[in-house]
Amino acid sequence: MQADLDNFKTGWYGILLGLNANEIDELIKALQELKEHETHFHFRSEFEGDGGIGDIEIYFKKNQDKNNMVLEASATPYEK
């Protein structure tokens, strides 16, 4: 898994998260558990090097809670 921070230089940031096929399967399983049991999970760094993204927490959000993001899926292959 590879995580990077994308600084848009506007006060906004993006998180780039690269996953291989096995990690995608693990993510699907974690998302299914999240949905069924209303739990949470983390993407965690080894906390090595100069710094960067250390942790991303994914949690079950109740429907009445306000959204501040949407899912935008793309069928286009990723290119750096």
C-alpha cells in the first residue's frame, strides 16, 4: 500500500492511496465488516522516514450526520 499527500496549494489537500489486488480484497472485506457491524478500521503507516500520512481512520457514519465529501469513482486508469 502506498499513501501520499497531495497539496493543492489552496488550503485543500488530497490523499492518494495505491492498493494492489490483495489489498483491495482486504479493503472490501473491511468495508463489509464496517457496514454490517458499524465498526471502524485504519490504514496505518510504519511511521518511518521524514513524516507523512501516519493514519487514516475509516468509520461508520450515521445517515443523519452531515456529509462533507462524496465518492467519485472513475473507470480511467490512474497515471501519476
